[in-house]
Amino acid sequence: MAIDDLDRSILALLRDDARASYAEMGDRVGLSPSAVKRRMDRMIADDVIQGFTVLIDPEIDGRSTEAYVELFCRGTVAPHELRRVLSGIPDVDEAFTVTGSADAIVRIRARNPPHLEVALEKVRLAPQVDSTRSAIVLSRLFGPRGVD
């Protein structure tokens, strides 16, 4: 699907404030609210916009202990197999295959260090995982771009 400059402007506005109304966005990009809605509906249908979410303060969410874990796998493991295994571990928030010496990196968010240890053990027990290397986040300097 091809997107034009107006679509890019709408996407930029959504990154800044995903709760902005069609009217607010239309005023900013020079379109009617219904034209903005049609464009957004098309971008959703074409999977350009892949979802909407809410970010919750990890302290309030009860998942303030965060770690990034490199996974070193036995032999060759297909990405879909890693996805299947890792998606079954509730504290694994994100998982990526990567280049370099590690095969994958996961982000774990847990209630506290003991719960992080349990989640790490679940990851380590996966038959595909040979070893891991972890880094616990001490402080967040900033989050995803466009999120205040």
C-alpha cells in the first residue's frame, strides 16, 4: 500500500497524540474529519496502522523490574518456533531475532527481582535455549519516540 504526505502527516499526529480527534487532526492537515477517518480506516485495513495501545506507568502496573535478555540457542531455531515458546511466558513483553552472537533478545517486565528470576528460568528451560545473558534496567532515560 502506498501512503502519501497527508497519510504521513496523520501518522505523525497519531504518534504525538493518539487520542486526537478526527476534527483536530483534520484542522492540522487541512482535511475534513470524515476524510481523516477514511484515510485512517484505509491505513488500518492495509495494516499500516497495526494497533492502538495505552502505556501504563510500570510502578502502577506492578511490573517495574525490567530486563533485556540475550538468548543463545542450540543449533538453528526458526523464528516461528522461538515466537511460540516465548509467547507462552507472560512476563516476556517483546522478543526479537537479532544479528550478532545472540540469536534473539527478549524484554522481560516483572513485579520484582524474584519474579524476574522465575521468568528468566522459564526462558532458560525452553529446549531451544542453550544460555542467556541478562541486563537489568536501572533507570529509563526515555521511552519510545513520540511517547511522553
